[in-house]
Amino acid sequence: MVNPNKTRSCVILAGANAARRVREEGLSQSMVSTLVGASGGPKWLSISQLDRVLIGEFFRDRKTPIATLGSSIGSFRNMCYATANPMAALEKLEYGYVNQTYASDRPLPAEITGAGEKILLDVLGEEGAQQVADNPVWRSHFVTVRGRGPLASERKALLAPALLASALANAVTRRSLRAFWDRVVFHSGELPSVAFRNLSTVNTRLCADNVCSAVLASGSIPLVMAGVPTPAGAPAGNYRDGGITDYHFDLGFEHPPGLVLYPHFFPYMVPGWFDKSLRWRWVRGGAMENVILVAPSPSWVAKLPFGKIPDRDDFVKLSTEERLKYWNTVTEAGKQVAEDFFELWQTGAIANELIEVGSDQAPHKLAMSA
């Protein structure tokens, strides 16, 4: 029996069609055709336990193909789903990510890039890259960007002003990003299962030789990490964080028929990296027609240390000991988020407790009032 008065650690938002289907049919893995993972670095730790429930229970024994789409940490997570032992891969990713340490508060980009590559290599082992590239069920799509002109440089004096110019142009129109960046999507299978309608996009097939470099590039934040030079099989260039064009995704992409499941650390979606402060550009309900979004509830977040989920500033604001304690506390608390989703799904109570987002509504406002 589900307690209707229980304060939930997760919120579930759904567009009109997704909400209708869940209320009529319940939620099952068979209705989900696409899994999305957002950029956000350490924010992922708030839902790392949810990933375990999804791969270990919800998608257990999945036999029909499912498209996964991710940028930055979303690519790291989705890569794990496509390995032969995804649960072990997720555990290695979480351990490596939490326990990364640096000699100073301001490590050089090359040092951070090296740490990220080590984490990926530890997760993939000897055969993981081939497993990801060849997986017939988990069809991976890792989003990166290739910078044009000075945006391909590693020199701060060139890169920083170019980033500012890109941000200013984006504030006028998101379409301007095509003058600065090419979106490059690394996909498994002969053809991609996901197609973008906006911005300049190049599709490149995954192979064992480029899985690690593609995922690393997908999370290589400019000025924080070094870019990744030309992954195998890709057009020549310097590859960086896919969150620049697709931070949380604007949901305007074509995907296989079915619903999109979006395990997210926020109950809202910011299209691109430069849109964080442009609230009028945040995704509204109309784009969520076929989307089910699962996120930690505001009440759960409020009870965490510092009243927030982890972010990159923790490396600077906290000592290593403080950060490790905080991040481990959050990952442990995330079990409640995962357990609440599991209970709502298994009992069918999700049909009554999901929040339907209307076409003109802002998801985060509904989640805050839930």
C-alpha cells in the first residue's frame, strides 16, 4: 500500500501524451524508446542510485533497441548502460568520479583531462569500448562540439574571448551557435537513431578506437579541460563539451517512436550551456509531449548538506575531505530518490502522482509547487 501523504524524494513530470499513456497503461520499459542524459558533472551524483534502479530493474532484460542520447556526464552515464556489465560500470564511474583529487585547487586543464580519461579507461577496461560500439540494444549517441576558428585553440587568450563572443551571439538567437560550433554526434550502429533539427550537425559512427575519446570530448569543458583532438573517424578538429549546444537538450530532436525517459537532476531543462541565465529560453511543456522526467524533489534537495546538489565549485570551496564527505552523503541519500521511483513504478501509483505539464507551462514551477 502506498502512503498518499508521503513526502516524495522524487518528482515525475510528463507531457500530455506521456501522461495520458502512463495513466491508461501504467509505466513499462516497452513504451520507452529513448533515454536522455544531461550535462552537469557532479550534479549526476544526486541520481546515480536512480541509474542503478533503471538499469538493474526497470530496463532489466531489455531486448528491443533503445536510443540513448547524452552530453557531458550524460554521455559518461549512458556509456555505462551499453557495456556488458552496466551495473559494475556505473559503480566504477561513481567511485572514480567521487574520488578524483588534484594537487591544487586550480589544476591545469591537462591534469583534469587526464583524470577524466583515467576514469573512462577504468570503467571500460579492455573490452568495454567494443561492447559500447557494437551493442545491438543500447544505441548510444554521444554529443560533442567542434569549435571553429579560435574556439579550436587551447590558448586562453584566444579561447576566452571567442567563448564570450559565442555567448553574446547566443543571447540574441540560439541559431547563431552554428557560426561558432559544429555539433558532432558519435553514434553506434550503421545509422543514428536520433536526428537533430537545429544547428550544424555531423554524425560519426562509434568504433572501439573512438568511444573513449568521444565520451571524454563530450565532457571537456572549455578553459577547464583540454579539448580532444580528432577522435578516430571524425572530421579534423578540436572536440569539446557537447553541453555547449545541448546542455539539457531542447527536446527538439527526432527519436524512435515511443516515449522519452529523462532521469534528470533538475525539474527543468536548459537548452544550451549559454542559456543558463536566459529563463525565457528554458524548455516548456510543449516540447515535453512524449517525455517523462524523473528528478529529485525540491524537498529532498533542501535536506542535503548546503541545501544543494554537488557542483564543480565544490572543488574550490571545500577541502578534499569536506568534498568527499559531502559527495558521499549525497550519493547515499540518492537511494531514497531511487526507491521512491521504484515504488511508484511497481505499485502503479505513478499514474496518480505524476505532474502533467501543459504546453505553455514551465516544468520547474509545477515541481516547486508539488
